[in-house]
Amino acid sequence: MINRLRQLLPIIFALALFSLSIWTINKELHQYSIQQIWHNLAAIPKSRKSLAILLTGLGYLTMTGYDLLGFRYISQVLAPRKIAFTSFLSYAVGNTVGFTAFSGTAIRYRFYGGWGVSSIKIAKLIVFTHLTFWLGLFAVSGLVFIVDPLTIPKLIKLPFTTVHPIGLIFLGLVALYFLISFTWKSTISIGSESIEFPSPIISISLIGVSAIDWGIAAATLYLLLPPDPSLTYPGFFGIYILGLTAGLISTVPGGLGVFETVILWLRPPSLSAPEVLGALLGYRVIYYFLPLFVALVLFIIQEFYNHRASKP
């Protein structure tokens, strides 16, 4: 019974956060109509939407850096185009559907395994990508929260008023990671494979990839917002990172609702809720659903090709 409850707690926590986010969004928008939101979405210039699509493509191309560095870590050679293809499918599906530990893992096993990478190496790659993802999140978020200590909305009821302490905690965890990686020389052996900490060069490179990745993602949403002199890109980047961090920690698929709530809370007063939500809807479609659609098409094409190739 206790084990069952432990398994259900993360799901209950995610559902509670999702429900709270929906309630908050509804409270923010109760005085506006759906037509106003759609009007603001349609009012986004086509040139900005097109540029947002281009940035989305560049963003997903940047994400392949995680797997490319992962293959360097596991000392496995595979054609970059195959790594990029599998990485894109994994992140396009995982970012939108959620449950990346399952969806992304299944895709990597399906394709990397089919291209001759051993199951143990794939497992090692998956552990690497998940561990270093959080390393990148803590490093980038920690630095942003120190440089731009945003005020935390009172509704969250945390024991501190700004994200500055969170930044210190995150950077402390990053420092601890590098301290352990420098001092812990032991390895864990699984068959013929050994698991050890990534080299400092690979870890620093991953933090760089994370910074570029989220910088492009923030720029995509920033382009869709109405121009506002009080909201510069550097200032918005801090808001975006806080929303992204909250969404990821919530475990809600794609941070849906949680991410939007943080952005709505921290928007400048000069931007109305329908304007921001219209931009957020456009961002969801362009940055999440469009790549998912492309990934599904590519997946079907690849499976059809594999089926034909397997015939005598």
C-alpha cells in the first residue's frame, strides 16, 4: 500500500499543480472573452510567426547537441544525421507529450538499437542525457536568478520573496557536481561497459548547449509577444527561465498551465492577459505541436523505409 502511494504521489502532485495553474489562468482571464484571446493571436504579424518557426527549427537543431555530446561520452561512433534524426524525434515527442523518461527512451532504443548501438550503451546515453539536462537547467537558471532576482508572486507562498536564494541553491548543486566529478574517480561496471562522470569539458559544453537552447526558445516566445518598451529580451529571458523551471519541476507534460501561469504572473502591467495568452498559444503551436507533427511524419516515413528495406 505504501509503495503504491509513493508511485501515485508524483502523479497527484502534477495534477494538483496543473489544476492550480488552470484555476489561476481562469482567474486572470475571467474578465476577457475567448474572442479577445484569438484576436490577439491572429494579430501577431506573419513575419514574426515565420521568424518564430525558423527559430524553432534552429532550437531543435541545437537540441541534437545533447545526443552528439552523449555519443562522445559513451565512445560510440554513429553518423551525425542518424543522431540528429533520433534526437529530434525524441525531443519533439518528449517535449509535447511529456513523460520523456519513457517516450524519449523508447525512441532512442528503437532507432539507436536498430543502427547497432548496444542496449547497455543506449542506457548509458539515456542516463547521461537526463543527468546533464538537470545540470544545464541548474547552471543556466542559477546564473539567471542571481543576475536578475525576479520577485516571486505572493500566491506561491514561498519563504523568500525573490528567486535569488533559488539561484544560490542551483549554483551550489552545480558546484557540488563539478567537485564530485573532479574527486570521484571510481567507475561502475556493467558487463563490458563502465559508467563514470562525464569529463569537465563535456559538462561545460552541455551547459553551453543548454544556454543556447533556452535562449532560442525564449526568443521564439518573445517574438510572438506584442512589442513593449518595458519588456526587453534580457528581462524576459529571466521570466522565461523561471516559467520553464517551474514547468519542468512540476512534471506536468510540457509544463502545460504551469509555464503559462508564471508568464502571466510576471508580465509587465502594460501587457494585457489576452495579449500574453495569445502569444503563448502561438508559442505552443509553433514550438511544441508543429515539431511533433513533423516528427510523426518523419517517423512514419522512416518506418515505411525500414519495412521496405527488410523485404527480400
